[in-house]
Amino acid sequence: MLNPEQIKQSAQNYFQKILKIRRHLHQNPELSFKEFETSKYIQAQLKEATISFTSGHVGTGIIALIKGENPDKKTLLLRADMDALPIEEKNNVDYKSCNTGVMHACGHDVHSACMLGAAFILNELKHEFEGTVKIMFQPGEEVLPGGAGLMIKDGVLENPKVDKALALHVFPSMEVGKVGFKSGMYMASTDELYITVKGKGGHAAIPADYNNPLIIASELLLEINNRFKNNTIPTVVAFGKIEGKGATNVIPETVELAGTFRTMNEEWRSNVHTQLQEIVNAVAKKNNAEITLRIEHGYPFLVNDENFTESCREAAKNYLGNENVEELPVRMTAEDFAFISQKVPSCFFRLGTGNTSKNITSGVHTPTFDIDEHALETGVGLLAWLVLNELENSKS
């Protein structure tokens, strides 16, 4: 019967290999749905380990299968994303991004490396568990419509049918060696908001001749902010872009706004969509302007199955010790693994990657994001252990 120490030793044995994989991926980042070389590299690693897979899913996606004894008994899906962000890296490290303006600033290189490491261990131990491990390397987590949803449409949850799903994500505000779990509702749904305000342009010195769309847009932002700043249901409606393209003495014809809406209730989500349109209509009428609202429907909320997550939490305590397993708060960030969590019982947990003593503290989506690479060993070993815990780490 397998025990945590055996898995820890395996993770330690693979550490240098996984470190090399992570650094290669970090040096060669690719944007969403363009992960062609990344996909080839991961496929090469799977081939070397004699792990069967199919490729070309949603363009660059990969689905690997590791069949244990009695493979039809249960199927557990593991998910890793592969895409990077349009950010210029500012870290001064040997494995700095070689692709100008593209960086693994959200840790997807870590996710893919950890998943490969777990695959290597599980493939070695496939005669020690019952069931099948399906591993999904997906494109396009960072942009709508999201690679996870597209891979579901492509059939990733079928043949064999997935019973439960598991994924991890880097967490730079948590110290290396620790992990975090949250049962139930964990992350928000997300929609993108695009508004065009059309007034009347003109010379700034002649106010009677124009209807300033910047003023109208400002009023609209204030109306929206006041409407949604205090809600019993967790809600974020925020705009991060306003573009007028005028000048000191030129009033533009139109103003473009772009923002995000996040919540954790589907009925309320629909209600807010209606309210936003009502506010737009009212402000447009009041100011004799034309305002259009476009809502890009994004990811649903992410919910962690309570029973599965609690089982994973207890297994993590068994593997890492109680002191290294933390309770996570609800987050208003979004994640396309939510599509999977809406379909099958899932557990999405956080891997501590920070180290304050080494000044490794930068957040994700920043040009100085990096990890304490010892987190790779934790991630690889814990993923393998959670799978074995779920599939029973010995034959019945």
C-alpha cells in the first residue's frame, strides 16, 4: 500500500526534470490559442514517458490517458492550462521569456510542469490504483470564450466519462510548501462590458456646438458605480478603460468604455445585465445621446464540490501536515475551470509559490511575477497523492 513518503520521494526524484520543463515553458511562452510549440513540447514529454495521448483538441489541446487496473471503475480528470499573457517580463533570470511582449505571468508554465510530473509518477504506479486518469492540457484560459469550455464541447468529459475533476493554480501570496482549499462557491463568474457613448464633437471653446461624450460617459460611470457598490450578493462592476481620442481643444464624437462584471449568482447575473441596460438607456435619454452596451458572456462561477474538496483537503493534510493546509477566502477573480466545475464534481486548489525571505512576492499578471521553484515539488507530489487518494492507492 502506497504512503505519502513514497510519493514525496518520487516527486523529489523528478524535481530536476520538472524544473527543466518549467523553465523551458517559461522561456517560450505563447499567447492564448497560439500555444503550438508549447503543445509540441508537452507531447514530446508524454511520448518520452510512453503515456498515450491525443492532440489537436481546439487547435493545441492535448488529452492524455493513464489507465490503472480496472480502468472503467472511475475516471478522474486533471487539468492544466498552457497559455501566457501579453506582458513584457522584467525579471532578471536565466529562464526569462525569449518572446518579446509575452510572459507566463499567471503560472500556467507551473501548472503544465506540475501536471507532467504528476503524470510521470502516476504512470509508474498505474498497477497500484484502479481507474483511469485523464489529463487535459488546454489552450486559451486567459481569454474568452475559454479553452475549457471549448474542450468540453470537443468531448473531453466523455470517452471515458469523467467522474470528478481536479486542478491547481499558483498562489504567490501563500508561502511555498503550503496549499489552500475552499469548499463550495469559490470564484466569480465574469462578463466583459463594452459601452460606446456617442455625443457630438466640436471645438472645445464653443460649448453650444457640442454634446461632450466624456461628460456623459463620466455620468454613466457614476450611475453604474452607485447602483452596484453595495450589494448583499458579491458583485463587482468595474471599468478599467475609457478612450475619447480628443485633444485639449477637441471634443470627440464618441467615447469607448470597457469593463468587467463579476458575481456568484446566476439569477443576479441576469438581473444585473438588465439593470445595466436600463441605466444606459436612462443616461442616453437624459443627455440626448446614443449609448450602446455590449455584454460578452464569459465564464460561470467556480464551485468546489464539498465532499470531494473535503476529501482532498484531508489527503493534503496527510501529505503536507495540518499546518501547511489553509482555508481560502472567496475570490472575485475568474477561471475557466469553472465550466468543468459546473459539469462534474470538482476541486480547484491553490499552490503556495511565494517566498517573502527571497523577495518572491509579485502577484500574477505582473511583469515581475515568479515562483519559488520548490513549489514544483509540492505541486507534483500532492497532485499524484490526491489522485491516488481518490482512486484508492491499492488494488482492492
